[in-house]
Amino acid sequence: MRKPNRDGVLAAAAKIAEILPETPLLSFERDGATIWCKAESLQPMGAFKLRGAWHRLTDLDAQQRADGVVAFSSGNHAQGVAWSAKRLGMPSTIVMPSDAPRKKLENTRALGAEIILYDRMTEDRAAIGAALAAERGATLVPSFDDAWVIEGQGSAGIEATAQMEARAGGAPDRIVIPCGGGGLSAGIALACPDAEIVIAEPEGWDDMRQSLETGEIVPVGPNPPPTACDALQTTLVSPLTFEVLSGRGATGVAVSEAEVAEAMRFAFDKLRLVVEPGGAAALAAVLAGKVELGERTLVIISGGNVDDARFAAVLSA
């Protein structure tokens, strides 16, 4: 299996720069320090995921493009793949959980993808996706267990570093990142080799944190608690992402549902951003004091695809 590397991240960043403007770098003050936020929630499809999808799909040859792609996702990777496939004129099929947020389902369909629904608690989305890809002769594009996808997500770190060097006086020394399967955090770890990496996960779904602490991959336990962070409900991280993060000495923290909701309210009130629960996990960790601040701390706000009713309920709570 091909492993991700920093040269691949740089290649992905160059590709992304050709088709998209940089996402904004915002800031706020906390405990006498300036905290910088990379607003990936402002991507065209509302999350960072198109970075990895674009890097992967643009590396397919003409026949592979004609045969199309299959992906599995709770919604953001789905939209990233569908967005990229539509732009490249390719067919796409996405395996999505039946309880995915309505907005993510609707947006993925609007981008032209075929959607196959599954039950996230009783069915294996990877197995369903692999069977569909084999049946159709399509290329399977995992949401994080793929070298190209990891490298593509890391392009956010290349962008943010250049922005912080211009505005903050230097590259980030500590980066806090929402983590599901670890594609974004592993990619940024490759992109920013001198920064300390801290990943943030919902309580009860913090398998990457436990894996990093024990030195081996630990799955989410049985009957995990419900969480609003649908984008971070990964039950088992991949060897690719774990190897990168473990090798970099990354650490992890878990955040509560209340802390995530508070971060969503803070982002709306102070940064004027609509952020989905999973996208607010890293910000939640910082606001809750669970991460020691560095001289130049960078927080990744990874997505903003949240249903209107859920967002309104969080704001009014």
C-alpha cells in the first residue's frame, strides 16, 4: 500500500491552489494569547474534504475516470467526492448512513452522486463500498484510509502555514484538529513537521486518542454514546493515519457534547461562522482549556454542514 508523504502534500496543495482560493484565517484572543482558526467550513461544499477527493480523482487515468468512483461517508467526504467528480465529468456513487444529516444527503444528491444508504450500527460501509466498486469496475475512494486523500487534506496545513507566516510572525507551533479517521490530522502532521499535533474527538468516540496513548490501534467500544458529531463517528482508525500521527508523537483529547455546542455558539458569535458539531471539536477543546496554548496555536474548523433546525437549537440553548 502506498504511504502518504510530504511531497504528495505539496503536490496536492499546488493542485488545490489552481482551482480554489485559500480559506480564511481568522483569529480571537484567549487568556492573553491569539488563537488562529483555519475556516475550512467555508469551502464550496462546506468542508475540507474536497482537498483529498480532488487530489485522488485527478490522479486517475482516463479509463478510471470513465469507470467512476465509489466512496463511503457520513456526508462531508461524500460531498467532496461528488463535487470533484462532477467537475471532472465522472460518475460517483456514495454509501451514506441512513441517519446522515438531511443537508448532507441533499447536497450530495444535488452534486449528481448516486446515494446508497446503510445502517451505521449494523452494516459495514467499507464492505458495501468495496463490493459496489468491484461490481462496477469503479475506483474506491476511502474517506481517510488512502494516501492521496491524506495528502490532499494536508494541503490545508500548507495554506495555513503560509498565512500564519504572513500574519502571525511564524508558522504554527501547535495545531488542534478535529479527528474522525485521522485523514485531516495525519495530512496536516505531514504538512507541518515542526508543529505539535493535538487531535480532538467526541467523548466515547475517542479511539484515536486511546490508540495514540496505548501505542496500538484501539477500536471504539461497544454501544458508544450518541453524539452530534456525525462527521467524527469512525469506529476504527486506519494503519495509515495512525502510523503518521503516532510517528509524530501526536496527542489527543475528548470533548463533551456541551463543549461542542458551546464552540458552535462561540464560532457563530465571535467568528461569524456556521460550524457543524464535528467541525467545532478542535475549537471546543481549546475553549474548554483542554489544550495548552502554544506561542502560535492554530485551530482547524473543519466543516459547516449542519441542518438548520439543529443549528438553531444549539444557538437557542
